[in-house]
Amino acid sequence: MGQFFTVDPQIQRLVRRLSTPSLGHRWLEPSAGAGDLVQRKSGDQRPLILVEFDQAHSTRLSQKFPHAVVHHACFFSAPLTVGGFGSIVGNPPYVAWSSFKSRASAELTAYVEQHGFGGKTNLVYPFLDRSARLLASPGELIMVVPKDFASASSAAPLRSYLANHGKFTHWIDCGETKHFPDAQLESLVVFRWEKTGKASTGTVTTQVAQGVMEALAGHWSAHEEVYCGVDRVLFFLPTGLTQRIGPHVVGDFFDVLVSSVTGFDAAFKTPAGLLHLPEATLFQAGAGAPLSFLNTNDIQDLAEVDPLLRAHLLQHETALRARHGADSTRWWQWATIRNAHVTMTSKSKRARIFVLSQTRKDPFCVGKTIGFVGSVYGMFPRIQTKKADLKYAVRILNSALYRDLYRASGLGVDDKFRCSPRSLSMVPFPEPGRWKDLASQLAP
């Protein structure tokens, strides 16, 4: 169930150091496992509550912590009092809701639906949400989780609650360090969030560290907590940057659009013998050589097309019908190239910014390529801009300062950039009149 125990002694030390016994109330570990994160400071005598779904683990927890109250239950059905906990510490299970839904308890299913988490959510998001709601005010949430909750669209309900009821005091970015060697996770974060019972006003200062060892050594830097866009994407900006950027985001000035894609490259990547046909459209794959894909969206009757094209498509009929159902007509349209109307329109002939997702190189560049595919996005200006202006924007987006911003907010892992068009559109960004001055001030 996405369960990996926190056996790393450095993370255990960090969790213990972040905790605050003076908050009072009870101490809860809602995903106790083997009890590795039951790390309390000396003298912390608060009542200890542990929740564990696995019967064998809960039995061993009762033996290991005889003075604790151990609930063998699903966290969402355990008898826990809202507002009854001063500290909640954990490493929640990380598993796609779609793969777990059929096994979920009625209480968990109801929680996901009632609090606005969609079908693409991950179990860790409602888990964090319920933990935050159980806290007293003041209270603290100390968690070891994948960093993508800061930007994932499916975690928007969670971020909305966190933004309106408290603040992040500490954020430790683990980068590509494998604290869970057996887990297929790109990046973890350890954070402390403090429940205040109200939305923070003014500047919220968060202590940020690059790695667990840096945090244990006391190497913190002050950042400002900022939520952006309708999804409340969470960013931590170096102190003072908020004033220099202003209240705007990338989406205020650019439409960020995904590249052209097919649902079945085997059928729609153009064979050499069909490159001369009008249905063969040339696309640019990032910085690589152009690729040709078949655009069959306008074919109404397969009998009327070029015999070579018809023969090629018929080779894939069985596979396409198996993927989409055998009862439909025009099966040759189902997985053909999509978004060509975006990447091939007259609008796309203007200079724009290309975004190379999943890269360690500078991910942003200016270009005028018509048609693009692969892990490439296009940032189409929503305002009148010159190519020189776009170059200033690119310099800002590729700068060391912005790379730190991506890394701290789940849009990057160490020096690898990754994002979705939606999350990129919510990145803080200055208005065009500031691009030239800010670009000249930032180190590449």
C-alpha cells in the first residue's frame, strides 16, 4: 500500500528536533508502521496515540510502546478527536487513489469525495488533509512526504486548507537523496506546518534547507511562503523576491500549451513510404530532428484515401479497436495526432517560448517552430511582445534564482526541471515592464 518505513536515523533525528512538546495536547502518529517515527524529545510526557492498519504491526506497537493507545484501524475510521492533538508526525502511505479505491473503507471514500479530492488524487493528500484538521490550534504537523503535493493539481483542496489555517515554518528539500531505497519516488520533503486557525497575512517566513544533513547542521535560509493561482500552488521565494516580482504569475502573460501527441505512435508515426501524403504532418521534437505523424482526423471514409495509407492503417485496426472498443466507426481517428490545431495555427508562427520538460539543461528557449511534439510545451504570449522581450523572460526563467524556486516547490529535483502546463502557468512572474531590469540582475 505504498508503505515504506522511516528507518533513516538522520530523518528520525530531524523529526525529533522539529517537534515542540510545549504545544500540549496529545501526540499522534497516524501511519505508525513499525514505530520508527515515534521520535519525541526527552521529557515529552504527552499521551501517545498510534494508528496502524496492519494487524501484525499494531500488535508489535502495543508491545513496543506499552503506555500508548494503539488503534488497529484505518486512519479515516479511527476514533480521533478533531482539535485534540498538539503534534501529528508521520510518513503517510503514497499510492494512487485509482489503484486503491476498490479496497478503501467507506469512511475513506466518503472523505475523499466530501473534501473535493478527485479521481486522480493520491492517498497521501487526503491523509495530510485529515491530519491538519485533527490538530489543535496551535498545533504542528511534521511529515515526510513526496514533494509533489506542493504543485499537483489533485492536491489543490489540501493546499487550500493549509493556506487558510496556518503556515509552514520549516521545509527541508531532500533532492535526489534516496532516503527510501526501495521506493520509486523522485523527491521527498520533510516539513513542519503550524496550525494557527487563520490564514496568514503579510509575509510568512519559512526556514528552508537543502537536504536533511544541512538542516541538522543548522544551515537554513529564510524564504517567503507564497500560494499562487486558482490551485494555490505552493512556492518558497527567497526573502525580498516577492516585492521584486509583484503579484503576477506566468499565466497572466502566457498561454502554456501542451505539444501535439498521438495515442498510438506505432500507427501514427509516418512510415518512410507515406511521407509524401498530405496526411503526413511534420513536427519538431524538442531540439532533435523533425518527426512526421499522420493526421487522420479529417478522414471520413477509409475507402477514399490513398491505398498505401489505407493498407498501413488496416494493419493496426485490431490493436486500435482493442484499445477503444469494437463497436465504433472511424476507428482510424481515435489515437491520431492531437493538438495539431494549436501547434500548427497562424498563432504558432509568432515567436514564443519553448519549454523542455524533464531536462537538466536550460529548459526555456525562444523559437518559432511550427508544430512540436514530445516533452515540449509552448508558452504563447497573451500580450504584444518583441523577440527581445521574450529573451529577457527566458533569462529570468532559466536563472539560478528561478531554479531554486522550482526545486523548492516540486517543479524540480536537484537540477532536473519538470512541470505540467497548469503548474507552470502558476509560477510567480513579473509584469513585462520589469523583465529587462530583473533579467540583468539575475545570475544565469
